[in-house]
Amino acid sequence: MKIERDKWKHFYVGLAMGLLFEAAAVWLLPGYLVAGGLAVFVVIIFISYGFELFSKFTGHGHYEVMDAIAAIIGGVLGMAASLAAYYLL
């Protein structure tokens, strides 16, 4: 199965969101790994799906749930990479 080019763009944006937001959460909430991770996960879901809802209700852009899912998957991987870099390096 070939993944469409558009989905890769959303994946990379989600990856960047996960990296940046998780790094900020580790910096702002150093002793609260689980709470910070859950907060970042919720923010990534709200931004990813919120953008799709904005597209649906305003008519600007193209509404597709798979775009949000690709961004969320990228966000989770970005969160994991950020945590790995922080705790392993």
C-alpha cells in the first residue's frame, strides 16, 4: 500500500509538533513525565483534528480524517524521539 504524499506532509508536521512540544513539556514539567506526556498527546490531537474541523466548517482546505491520524502518528513518534534524546543522551 502506497501512502499518499499529502499524508507524509501531515506526518512530518506531527513529528515536529511532537518533538517540540515534548521537549517543552520536559523542560517545563521536569518531574512529571506521564502528566507532561499526556498533556502533549492531548494538545497534538486537538491541533491535528482541530485543523481538519476548521477546514470542514470554513471550507478552506480539504477535510480528511486520515490527515489528522497521520499527524497524530507523527506526533507520537516525535514525542518518543524527544524523550529518547533527552534521557539517553
